Amino acid sequence: MSNNRKKRTAGTAQRPRSFLDWITLIPLMIPLAVIPLIMYECIYNSGYEIYSWFTYDGTQADFFLYYKQWIFVGVAALMAVFLVIRAIADRRSMKWAPAFLPLGIYALLALISTLASEYRSFGLTGAFEQFENVFCLIGYAIVVYYAFLFVKDESDLRIVLTALSFGILILGLLGTFQTFGLDLFATDFGKMLFLPRSEWQNLDAYRLTFEEGMAYVTLYNPNYVGVYASLVMPVTVSLILYAKPNWLKALNGVNLVLTAITLYGSRSKAGLIGVGVVVVLLVIFFRRLLLKWLYLTIIVAVAGVIGLVAFGRDTIIGTLQNALTISPDSPDITYVGTLDDEIAITYRGNTIHIQIDADSGFNGFTVTDDTGAEVEHIVGEDEETWMITDERFDGFVLFPIEGATAFGVNINNHNWYFTNQSGDSTYYYITAYGRTDKIVMAEEAIFGDYESFATGRGYLWSRTIPMLKDTVLLGTGADTFAQVFPQQDYVGKVNNSFDTQIITKPHCMYLQIGVQTGVVSLIAFLLFYAIYFFQSVRLYLNGRFESFAAQAGVGIFIGTVGYMVCGISNDSMITVSPVFWTLIGLGLAANALVKKDNAAKKAQKAAGQDAA
């Protein structure tokens, strides 16, 4: 037994580490531990002011995304330089794996889609509320290959994951304090961290719009806190179980607790589902260890259930029920037409037609039904407001806008504003931003009758899916979703409480890829992940995790599954995606080390049998 242990130890002995080795690992630490923490104000011009569905002023402020994007692009560029130097210096050391073929196709199609896009400038610079430009997408492919190539042994893997552990610690502390209502970024000191010095004399004017007790950390949106948690929690579990030295175990034990609290504070439905999937996979892959420590496993499981019941049962169960309840929608308003000579509104299956005589100062409405008959109404005391008394349109109130050449229609306590004084005498809708626009009834698919599903994601998906038929080979380009989504579908947006929002993403990573970089690129991405997925399942499903590469590799693999599950209802974002892609690269590197170790053991066993 001891002789075999000595042989195994000798087989995994670590190589001497040079200064260059340390330097080449730093670019991997930055996406894992630094980029998620970056938060600093940037005032920029969105370029969207040219669109009728946006505000007149394109000037916007960003705190979470802009600098994350460009720092990641810079790190990816540095990685590319190191790769070129490596290829020139020692071409034979450049490794290859089947997964890199679909990965390369994905990156190439992202580039071609962006360069061919009508909205190319947005894909090159990054766009409003996204800032994940084409250089980021190519950078994701670069970081995967870089990690695979430069993580040469378990020591490299341990160093990089230690950096990740410290990044998790900082984010966990920030999120935990936010969960308990102690938000660093609501204090003057915290504001000084993300505001330029020129704004320090006006700190009271700055307040992020998150409610007290909600954890958003530095990740832009609480939803991405849930995505981050589902990605890193399995890695922390693996390090708790197997990491050496003991202080690294303890650090990740703290990280696990802080991340769980932060997840709770984020109220992220996707995160809860992702972590639920992760827990099931942890039980499956670590079943031998759990059975070995059966009594401790039972104690931990019981404690977890008690904690869930005591502190989060109502919140978690209510959140999941709200997210997963599927019931048909029956909106009262199904059509609003801004036509040449009238406004037509279909309400509960009946259509009302509204015209107004602008020449008489907007004092005269003409209101009829589909038969041309006048709709019953009474005129208010001001002799201008019309209250519809016809039971088919019960509650409709029509009123002119004083001092403006426009009028409003109040339906179910929501005001719709229209005008026919925009120059061509046809009727226009007046948006929440005070701009005139034509209403478009967008094409829908699959979720058209279930638009409220998953907190309105059914609406976003129903309008996005039909777009895929036009993006099969090439997409619309990186960061162009807002431009190609039917923003003028104001009826759908009002019915689903999106009327004051610009839709910048479909809340589904797979639809996002399919639209922006093309369906073929989506297939390539899925094939890339499928290769990694099945390779990992073969290595770890019945594994005993005797090496650190296997111990880390299985945690990374399960974390990426959590991320992919969250991707069903969340998008790729520069806040978390660099962590995911870097971990994928580390996972492939770990798998290669495990396969090499398994081959060595197999050869050693065969040699022993021959000797016998």
C-alpha cells in the first residue's frame, strides 16, 4: 500500500515554478477575482437617441458594466499576446482538443455577424445596459484556450482557484451586509469608491435604486447574483472537502455561508433553481463521500432543512411558485392601431374606433364601434372629457391634453396618449419618453398565450423566438438585441409592465446568442459545452477524486451546469460570464490532467501485471 502511494505521489510531482509561470497565471486570476468587483461611474452616449422608442437624450450613466468590459478585453488581449509568443517560441507545446473546433466557430461567427451588422458600431464598442461587445465574445474563447494551455499542473490549478476564493469572499461579504440592510455603496465612503473625485461634493445626490435588504453586490442586477452563486458554490464545496492547506478549507467554508446568505438576499429565482440543480448533482457525484460520512451528512441535511423552514421557506417557496406557475393570460387589451384616420382599440374582444377633430381644439371626439354606430358616452362637466358608458368598453375615459395637440384614453387606470398632429395627419402613440411612434403588433410564438410566465419572460421569449428565422447563419451582431427587438410592440409591453423599459436582452442566454451571433453559432456553443459535459461525466461520475485535479474538476463542472441552467432565464453578462468561461478553461485543463493521471495509472497497472 505504501509503495503504491509513493509511486502515485511521484507520478504527480510538481515541476519547479519560474517567475514566468507566475506571470502567465495572473491573467486568469483577474477574470475570476477582480473583474466581478469592478464598479465605477462612466458617463457615455448610448447612441439610442436616434430611435423613437428611446429618450431624446442619449447621455447615460453606467456604474457596473463599462469598465468591466474594457478591462476584460484588455486581459484577453494580453492572453492573446502570450499565446502568440508561446506559439512562436515553442509551436510543439500548443495543445489541441476537439472542443476547440466548435468554440472557434462560435467566436468566428460572432466576429462575422458583428462586422456584417447594420448596427456594427454598437457591437464594436458595447451597448446600453449590456457592454458585452464582440471583443468580449472573442475574449471568452481566448480565455478558455489560454487556461487549457497555461494551467500545466495541479499547483497552477490550486493557485488560480485560491484567487477565485478570495474574490468570492469579498463578494460574499458585500452581499451579506446588503442582505442585512448594511449596503456599503449607500454610505459616503462606499460612494467614493465608485464615483470620480469631481462628484464627491455631491454624494447625497447619488443613490442606487436597489431596495434595502436586496443583495446586488457589484454585479449590476440581483439576478446575476443568483447566477454567480450557482456557478461558484460547487467549487467552494469541492475546496471545503479536499483543499489543502486547511486555511483554504476554512476560507471556502466561510465563502459557502456568505454566498448562501447573499443568494437569499438577491431573491433570484433563477439562482434558486440553479443552486437546486447544483445540490442534486453534488449529491450524485459525491455520493461515496456522503455515504462514508453518513451521520455527518444527515446532520448537515437536517440543519439545512431547519434553516430553510425557519428563515426562508415562505420567501423561497413563494418565489419559485411565482416563477414556475404556468397559466394562460387573458389581457383586456389585445390590439391598439395607430392608423391613418383613427385609433382602433380591441378590448375584451370588441373594437372601439376613436377620431378627434384637431381643428376645433381637440374638443370633439368621434367614437364608434365596428358597425359604425356611435358608442354611448357622457360628457364631463368640462365639456371635453368623454366617459364611455357602453358596457363593452366600461371604464374608458377620453380626454384632451391641455395645452398640447394630443389626447389620452384611460383604460383600467392606465393612460394611453395619442396625437394626429405630427406632420402627416395620421395617428401616433406618444411613448413614456414623450416621443411619437407607430404601434406595431409584433409576431409571437410558443409563449404568446403565456406571456406572464417566469415574471414576464414568456413575453420576451414569445417575441424573440420568431426573430431566429432571420438569424440562422449570421446574427444581428454583438450587443444589438435592443435594436432588433420589436420595441414598438407597446401593447405587449404595457400588458407585461415593460412600458417604461427598453428591452435590451431576452432574459435567455440561448436566445441571446441565437439572435446576436446566429443560430449556427448557438449550435456551435452548445456542441462545445456538450463535449466538455460528456467528457466530465465520464471522468467524474464514478470517480474517487484522489487527485486535486479531479477534486477541483468535478466542482468546476457542476458549477458550469448551474450556470447553463440559469442561462435558460438569464443572459450572458460581463458581470459573471468571464468567471464562467475562465472556469470552463480550468475545467478542461483539470480534465486533461485527470486523463493523463488515469492513463499513467493504467499503464502502471499493466506493467505490474506483466511483471507478475
